Amino acid sequence: MSQVAKGYLQHIASDGDRWDSLSYQYYGDATAYEQIITANRHLPITAMLTAGQIVFIPIINKPKAKGADTIPPWLRDDSSEVIDD
């Protein structure tokens, strides 16, 4: 569904896709859709995207949250942590 290309992911629109739904799908924030619209000046700004349209999704690097060490270990996302028995 997505391919990495020069700092962007390519998304092929499906029936029902909207700018805010793509923003939520890729960023976890439905209000961040302006970045996606800016990266897709070739597409008309309509409420619903047309199925089959190629939409470029900018790759965003989120800064690490401050105070992450105050989160209990069982709630942290430490997928890189390896536990040996």
C-alpha cells in the first residue's frame, strides 16, 4: 500500500479516504492533514479523495517526548529491548 520515495510514502487512495483520515492513519493525529495537502498540490482539495489517486504522505520525525523515563516500564514502547532468560 505504501512505498518510501524521497522522504514520502505513497498511498493509493481507496473509496472513503479523506485528508483527515489519512492524517490519522499515518500520524495518529487527524488534525495534521495540512502537511499532506501541501505535499499534494497536484490533487484537487475535495472532501473525499478519488479511489486510485496517488497521495504523497510526508515522513515526519517526531521528537522524543520529554519525561519518557517517568512512564512505568510496562507502558513504554521499548521494542528494541531484549530480555535474556
